[in-house]
Amino acid sequence: MSQKSEVDPRRVGLLEAMRGQGKEWEVLAPCYGVTNPNPPWKTSLAAMCDCLDVSGALPTLDRRRAEDELAEAVYGDVPAPESQLLTLVHTMLNRGLVSERELASRMRTVRSRLEAV
Amino acid sequence: MNKAQKYSTDGAEHNHKAAPMVEEITDFEVLEIAVRELAIEHGLFTAEDHRRFTEFAESVGPAGGSRLVAKIWTDPAFKARAMEDPVKACLEIGIDWSKPTGFGTPSDYTHLTILEDTPTLHHVVCCTLCSCYPRPLLGMSPEWYRTTNYRRRLVRWPRQILAEFGLILPPEVEVRVEDSNQKCRFIVLPVRPSGTENWTEEQLAEIVTRDCMIGVALPQPGRTADVHPVHKARRPVHSSHHEEAAR
């Protein structure tokens, strides 16, 4: 834990906008009477972390080091697994694996797809 | 009850009540999908890779570790094989450390050691560096195991941390903390509790919970689940607290 990652702790606008809305699973699940401790996307997130490790795009040790630093510096008030997701995306943005602009655009596309009736 | 709820696709009556679900789409759910799709489009990994690792994550859990411990308790010959070559012995109970890729995952395929407790020696496991964990045997690590608070404090004040989990060990019991890393994984083999002498493997496996195999709990008849309140190992306590307590 003594080594520092290359993570940039400056806040990311896209991710900041998601905080403090009371939409974390530990808040939301009881509102609907759901007892599963984890949101449905948790397993997919874990698989994504493994995939990034296997491909070498983001090795586990680098990811976890960045996660530790960001959890303390930026996302300390966000519960798991949302904090894990935010720190992963923050790290991927820092590394240029995705851009904030394309991510924002894709989020709009995904939401409209999920909300289609 | 609407028509879709009452009848399944083959027309059979279907009266059970659906389990509750979160009926809104959160930005977190959307973000996970969006970043995954972009990662696949950018060639960071394939959709097939993701499907395979998702299936792996869904398939592992602490039941494998429970079976391993129960079999060791009841089968001396298996115990000898397991202590000699744990990964090979795991195959006998259907746990294959080479999954899902044929060589495990980079963070999983490792040297596994079974830490045998005795009445005067207790082991507990952590990963100070990140969150290395024997996933093929125990599944995905609990959130508290990943926290820097647990990892930092366990190696310094193991008895205090164990007490926060409700495990208070007498002074004559030595406590050893084993620190996992990318190549070394550990599972604790607890002492078989008294009162279980005539139990079957299946009965024994029920009391060998995840926390027992990490070393933050002890198996006992009647205890079949890891239920504990939010403890300090999850919520940080500043180190000055310990310094003051030591004065």
C-alpha cells in the first residue's frame, strides 16, 4: 500500500453528478423490499475487472491501488459496490481507456435503450 | 394479477408471487453497461471473455471451501493429500483452480496453503496489498475484507480486530496473520468443534462458514451463517484510538 499509483484525484464531472442522489443499492434496495445485498450489476463489474486484468489493459494490482487512493481521496462517502464502480471508471478515464465525452454519450444511449417500451 | 403473471408461456397456471425487485434504472447500472460496451468496442476485452468471467463469478461461493474442510475433518487420507497438494485435492471435491481460462485468472491461479488451527494456534487471513482471496474456494470476497481498514489494522492489532467480529481468543492461543498476495492464497482449517463427533460431512459443512475459513469466526454447532453487525473493521477507527487505549 506504500506505492502510489498514477491516479489523478481530480474529480470527474460525469461521476460527481451521480453522487448524493440516494440511488446507491444499500439505500434503494430496502425501499423496494429487496434483500439481495448486491445490485444485479455487481457480478458483471467483477467480471469486467477480471477481463481488464487478463488483457493487461488494467492489471489488478494497479486497479486496486488506484481504488484505495481514490476511495480515500474522492469517494470515501460512497458505499460499495458503487465506490468500486466509480473508482474503476475514474481509473479508466485517467488511463485514457475511455473518454468522459464518449462515456456520457453512451450512457444516454444505454438509458434510452433500457427505458424503451 | 395480470395475464402474464398468471400464466407461463406453456399455459400452465402460475400463481406464485414474484420476488420484489428494484423498479428503477439507476445511473450506476447505466454506467456499468456503458463502460463495458465501450471497453469491448475499444478491444480491451471481448464479450465472450466477459461472459466467461461472469459465469465464473456466479459459480463460485464459500460452499466449496466448506466441503473441503468437512472432508478433511472426516477423512484422514484426504487430509494428508490436501495438506500435501491442496490444489490437486480440490479437484476431488469438484473445485478446479484452472477455471475459467485453463490457467485460472491471473489473480487466482496461485500457490494455495491450508492453515491448520490447533487448540493453541489460530490463523486469520488478509491481503495487505489489495484483496487477494481464494475465490475458487470461497467465492467473491466480502466488502469488509477489501477495506484498507481491515487490511491495515489486522496485521497490527489482530486480537482487537477479531474481537470486533465477536471472536475473543484467550491469551494462551497464539494468533498468526497470513498475508495473501498474487501468488499465495490461504484458507483456514479450523479445529473441529466438540459436539460434532457423529456428524456427516454435509452436517459439518453447514457450520463451516466463510468467516471461519478466513479466520474471523470459529465453527460451532448451530452457527450456520455469517451474520454480524457493522463493525469497526469496516468503519475506520483512527490509530490514535489504539494508542490511547494502550496507555
